[in-house]
Amino acid sequence: MNNPGVISLEQDSTQILANEGSSTVDVTIIRSQGSDGTITVDYRSVENSSTADLDYISVSGTAVFNDGELSQTISIPILEDNLVEGVETFNFTIDNVTGGGGLLAPRTAFITIEDNDFIPEAKVFNGNQYLFTSTDLTWQESQAEAASLGGNLVTINDSVEEVWLRENFSDTEPLWIGINDSNTEGTFHWSSGQPVTYTNWADGEPNDFDGIQDFGLMNFFPDSAGEWDDESGTNVLRGIIEIGGSNPTKGNIEFGKEPIRKTIVTGLTFPTAIDWAPDGNTMFIAEKAGVVKTFSNGQLQEVIDISSQVNDFLDRGLIDIAVHPDFFNGSPYLYAAYTYDPPEVFDNENNDLAGPDGSGNRAGRVGRFTVDVETLTIVPNSEEVILGRNSTWENFNGFVDSAVDIDEPPAKGILDQIPDFLAADSTSHSVGALQFGPDGALYVSNGDGTSFNVVDPRTIRVQDLHNLSGKILRIDPITGEALTDNPYYDGDSNSNRSKIYQYGLRNPFRFNIHPETGVLYIGDVGWGTWEEVNVGEAGANFGWPYYEGGDGTDIPAPGYEFFPEAQEFYNSGQEVNTAILALNHNTDNINAIVMGDLYTGNNFPVEYQGDLFFNDLGQGIVRNISFDDSGAISDVEVFADGAEIVVQIVQGPDENLYFVDLDDGIVGRWEFEITDVPPRTIAPIADLAVSETADDPVIDLSTIFIDDNGDELTYSVQDNSNEGLVSAVIDGSNLNLALLEGQFGTADITVRATANGQSVDDTFTLSVDEPLLSKPIYRFQSSQRPGNYLFVGENERQSIHQDFADTFHEEGLAFNAAVESNEELIALYRFQSIQRPGTYIFVGEQERNNINNNSNFSNSFAEEGIAFYAHGVGAGVATPFHRFQNSSAPGTYIYAAGAEADNIRATFPNFIDEGTAFEAGI
């Protein structure tokens, strides 16, 4: 029997740590459980915090496994740069197996690139570098030094980071940190631009004593456990620099006090859900009856109508859609979750139960549609059912409404434990939400599918792992198969048990997934008394129908608690995940929960960072849950009202919260009014000191200034105090500094960034230092003794031309040296031969002493003083000049470099190369 096998990633390839200096990382794709024939699998890299083709070379293609071949290794080039960036990540994923093979988990590799642009004395925490300032400085000087290194004074995000800082730097020495209120008294921000989400002020601090204390320090007292104080910026202390932290957030924005509700899309017919293409430009909108539309550039366009296969009775319909995260990178898929009307309903068009959109029992499906990414239209006939393939007519009784007739036996699909069947023996509690996790898996919620208003004995199926009712499912978004690391995986990727991720839920209509941790936050629509927010790990059981509500305690569910199965469950002591928040219909004025998103953007005030939003469908009250550092709920507040029949709340690509209003037929959003604030500097331009021969500096002003309103910045040079030294010209976001040849000195340059009529200036000092080796040294040859050479500076040159023109003739510039002492240079002394007047040697200090202290030499040479200064032998910063002695006339020397030295060696064998004498400029 032909067995092509299955494809997955090698386990060792799923978590890869690479250094930026590595040339490549290798990901191994393996074939197991068979190797017959040829099969293929598509692969691609996916950006995360790293940037394709800047941090690594993006790859994509098809791996071909020939008959018997078991593995393929894909190499991904890692790019080197000179930027201090901290840790960055990207992913590698496989999908779309052809040739009869299957696809198993793991299928996503998580690749971490460690930055190698580290400062030697720095310590590393969470991928960022930390170090002391070079010495005691004012706060502003400390921040300027940090900016010159590409960082800021430290931003402390939580107590864990602060404890690490105290352990690795000091828990007694007062140290500058980045927090300050120098812009607006009493409004503290971090110099990095990040929002202030954690503080540790000492009692009574900050107090702005004498009105001059604007800058934060830690370790206020030696025994203060790191507590903070505000101090005057004129104090001189060491500070802690952090390099490679998060990009600046919009911490400088001034927000209005209340969210503003705006209507974005109108003219919809019972919209249920939205999602965006990954570029954020196109919104996909689902309508309950089975139509999907796009909204882009203010225009609505229908892209698909599957209403003929969607049952739209009461709470049923097209409930949710999701766009594949790799939509533009080889996976152009749109997913739809809906209650299914099989073709047989059209054989019963006059039957209110079994006919189209009838109230009789049905089942759910999840379809995957292929989208033409160029036209954003659905490819005809492209639906692939990936969940609910057995949600077919023969597996349920469409002529019965079991929500009314609870004595009707469960659907055949439940009784026979048919795999891949989503029961809907009710006009509510059907298939619900679709979410992609950070692991690349598709998560699907499915209700219990039983009566929502009476005690239904069929509801106990929720606790049975052999059906899909009342569950969160986790599947491969391409094949619909279970992932092998699911908590109840039994070896069969198509079994119901294998697909279950969490269970014990009544109607998990909406849920979301933490984008970093992968933790699920589930809104479970309740029975008679409670609405629940549930959080749990893989395999969690939330207790329905035996427990519900309680807000931290397990309360038996009324009506179900006396079932024999319930008593057996209670006696078993089975662990149940209690709701992290349970709201009472009566005391909390709530009716039906609609879980929204965790807010992770920067367009809301900082107090909403990390908050979880949810709506009450009946009262129309949107609430937000805040969490403390341990993850426990710290507060629940009312965010907005007037949200009756808002059935979805999601964070949009513009970092505002969007909502879908079923009854009003609109998509809207909540946003906050932003007071237009001036641009600001995020890293002041550091003073520059360059030599006149250096390359012309270019400063990228987009790294210096930011406009928190998001307006475009324009730049201008406001002042240049020394235009005879440097030309300062703006080119786009670059400041080009053109040094004028032969000019030295300083210039104070002021650059202005302007946005929306408001501006900010930044001034820095450019110093152009005269090169150490800037004085010309000329070579003269003796007219009376050819082959005898003299090397002199400008003054002596003029004297020779005036008084010794018949004795020496100039051969031109020999090299550049210095005529004044410098600690980086050595002195070259000139000696004249006593036996051969007009013959000279130039030597350093040691050889000078040898000549003067040895009578054999001192009787032959007379010191004439320092001739010039140059770099010593082996300095490696200038051109080496060799000393050649004429063996035909001992004591006669010439100094030469480069091509001339090569020519002497090749053409004049009588000149002996005595090695490098000094290094000079040419």
C-alpha cells in the first residue's frame, strides 16, 4: 500500500536562537510515518519584530521530497548590521502539502536573533543592554550620553526589572533614571517616550521641592529598596543607560477624557463580524445571512454570497470571519464560521423546520475561501470545509427543533460520536468565533448546541471529549486537522478528542487570544444568573453544565446539579477552572456577555494599556477589565454605553477599538480626541567632533524627532553659526553636513522639526579639528652631493629658496607631519653628518640617545633639533615611511613610502631598506 507519510518541522527546529553574526539559521522539515512517492510542502518566513531583508533574507518556496526522502533543510541568511537593537524575532512556517501527504505539528518555527552589537561593559536583560554613564553627570548630560549610544536613561517597566537593576548596579547609590516631568509639571514620562505604567516613588515623593525638581532617580535612601525621588537636574550623579528598548510610544499625547463613538461603515444588513487584511487597508465584513463584503477607501463591495448554505434563523447565521495572517505571503485565505443549511433543505421549502433558514436542528461548519489578493475577490468555488465536514443532513434531524422538543434524542452525529460534526440542536449556541493564535493555529469556539431556556439533558455532552459541543477547538488552518500538541491528542488528527483545546463551556460566542502569551480570554454567555470571563491553559475544563458563576468559587448550576451525571462529576473531584470574573444578572446589571479584545495599542490613554474589553448585549454597557502585575484583576470599569446588540469589539490596525452593531447595521469605532501637541525630540543630536579629512557627516533626523499626532514632519536649518566651516543642508529627513576643505573650528547648528504648524528645535555643536599631520614637509636634494636629501617645513623651505638655491633644489611635497608636540606623536630629530656636510638623518628619541651617548656616532653626527612630529612605528594610523641608506655612500639616507619605496627597492639595489622610520600623512 502506498504511504506518502506526513510533513512537519523537526522538533529541534521549532525554537531557534541565532546570533546576528551567524551567517544562516537552518530549519529542518521532516517526513515521517511513510516515504512513498513524491510529495511537496510550501514554506515561507514571516516577519515578527525583525524586518525581512534588513535583519534576515526572507525565504519562500516549495520543498520537494522525492521517493524515500525523509528531510529537507532550509537555510535562512541572517544579516549583520551595526545597530544596537536588542532581541528580534521572526517565524518560519510550512503548509499546503501535495502528493497525498499530510501535515502535522509542529509546523511553525520561532527564530530569535540576538544582537551582537553589544557594548563590552554592558549587562543584558530581556535582550536590552544596560550600563552606567561614564561618570557623574547632570540628568540632561546623562540623557545626552545615553542618546549618543543609541539609547536613553533607563525605562523601568515593572518591579522585576527594578529588582534586577538593583542587583546588577546598586541598591544604595542614587542613580538617574529616565522618568521626568520637565515638559509639564506633574505629568511624568520616560525619556524613551514609553508610557509610565509602573512607579516606585518614596513616601511623599515626587514633591517638586522648591519648584525645581523634575528628574527621577532610584535608591532615594540607602535602605529604600530602590524607591524613587525627584531631584534637580543640576545635581551630578551616575545614571543607568538602556539601549535597545521598545520603540517610542505615544506617551506624549494628551487624550480627551471620554471615548468618542464614530460610525465608519453604514448600509449593512445585520453585520456580525469584521477582520482586516494584514496591510490594514481592507476590512472584511460578515453579514448574518451569509454575505461577506469589503470596505476600502470608503467603498463597500460584496465579495461572496453563501446565503443559500447559511441557516439564518434567530441566533444562527454567518457568525464570524478571520483572515489568514499570511494573507499576502502565500496563504490568501478567508475563513467563515456559520450554521449550515445542507442542499436537502431545498427539498423541504414549505417546511418551517426543515426548509431553508428553518428552525429545525442543524450543524455548524468552518469554510476556508481563497481570495485573489490582487482584486480582493473570492476565487469561485474555492471553499474548502476544514471543520464540520460531517455536519451533513443525515447526521441530524432537521424536522425537529430540539430547543422546544427536549425529549428528542441527540443528533446522530452526537450519538454515534461521528468525527468532525458540530451539532446545533438549538436555534442558538452554535459555532461561534474564529481566532488565529501567535502559534499559527486556528482556534474555533463552538457552543453546547442545546436549549438556551430550559434544562436540556443533552447538555451533559459538553463534558464528553468525544464530541465537539461546548468546546474551544485548535486546528491546522490549512487542513483542519488537530495539532499534535493539543492536550487531548490521541494519535488521530481527525478525531474529535484530538481537536479539543478547552471545554466545559455553554456559549463561548466571542473570545480573544493574548498576542504574546497565547492565553485565551473567553466570554461565556450564561444561563439564568451569571456571565463569565474564563481564562485557562490548554486542557482547561470550565465546568458547564455542572458549575457556573461564582466569581472565584464554583457554584453548581441550577437545574443541572441534580442530574446523576452531575453528582458523579462532583464526587470525582475533577479540577475545574473557575471564572476570573463572574457577573450577576441582578446585582451587576448584565444580561449577555460579548467578549472583546485586549487593548495593546497606543491610541488610548495609558490606563487602558493591557485592558480587556467586553460588552453586555442586553444593556449595551461596555466594560474594561484592568490587571495588576501578577495578572489578577485590579478593577472593572464602565468604558461606554449605548452598545445594545454590539456583537463584536476588536482592535483595528489604527489602534482604535472597532465595534459591530447587528441591529443598527453599522461598523463603528471608539477613539479618543487627541490634543495636537508639538513634535518632540526623542534622542537629541549629540555634539560631533570630526577631523577635516573625515567623510561628511549625515544625520537621520527621523531618529531625532517624533510627532505623536502622527503628522508628517518637515525639517529646516534655523541657524549655522559658522558657514565658513560647514554647509548644513536638509535632504528629506537627512541633515547633510559638508565640511569646507582646510577649515577648522566649531559651529552651533540648530535644526527645526515642524508638523501641523508646530515645531521643536534641537541645537548641537560641530567641531572640526585640524588633522594632527597637517603641515607639509618638503624634500630637497643636494646639488653638490646628489643622493643626499633634506626634509624641511615651510619656513625652512623659504629660507633655502632664498639663501641656498645653488646648494639644494626642491623635489616637492614629501609628506605631511606636525610641527607641534602631541601625546599621540613622536618627535623626529635631525642630525647632520660631520664627515659629509649636507647629509642628514632623521631619528626618534631612542636612536637620538644612542647617537648622542655613543662617541662613535656623536663624533660623526651633530644634532640640529626637532625637525617634525609624526606617528611612531606600528601606530597603524598613517602611511609608513621607510629609511633607505645608500650603501655606496654610507651615512646618506632617503625616506620614502608606497610606490617610491617599491621603486627604490627594485631599481636601486645600493639603497638598503632599514625598515619603517615613522608614519606620516600623504
